[in-house]
Amino acid sequence: PPAAGEELSGVFQRMVKSECRFINGTERVRFLERYMYNREQFVHFDSDVGIHVGDTSYGEKFARKWNSDQERLEFAWSLVDTCCRHNCKVFTPSRVERKVSVGQSGSPRPLPQE
């Protein structure tokens, strides 16, 4: 909120944030997509739940509409593989190369490759 005496700018922000969470490599993958309006999350999709969930009364309307659209749900479900697992395979080699452990002398040494 604006400080006392300041006027509202009239600028509104809508944002979508998607993230992949990896548990035990790619054995268990969770896809989250959050929809926000003016810094407030109003609806989200969680692949562990399998549907869109309304976080506000405004978001509940979107969740009902989106959950009734089978094509939209199937697309959201597919993102675990097409987005998360796919990108994990692309970026894992560079992440593995950068891993280091600290030896007894305190200097970094590369970890053995798995």
C-alpha cells in the first residue's frame, strides 16, 4: 500500500510463476504454477493435487472454470514431463560438474562422478 499522502499509481500487475521441485533427482517431481494479481496469489496449480485450487474467492471462479476444461488439465499434468523432467536432463550435467566438497585441508575438490 502507498505511504500516507501518496496516491495510487493506477498500475496493476498480473504475474504467473511456474516452478519445478525435484525430490531425489527426477524420481519425484512436483510442478507448481501460481497466478498472482497485485502481489496476491489468487489461484494455483499443484501437480501433486492434480487440479487448480482457488486461493481467494476471485481465484475460486478461475479454478472451477479451468478444472472443467479437460484439455487445460491434461496440458497442466503434462508439464511435469515436458517442462520439469526435460529441463532437469538438460541442466543436470552442468550442475553435477560444479559440485565440490571440501577436503581436510579446507580446499575444494571435485566430487566423484556418480
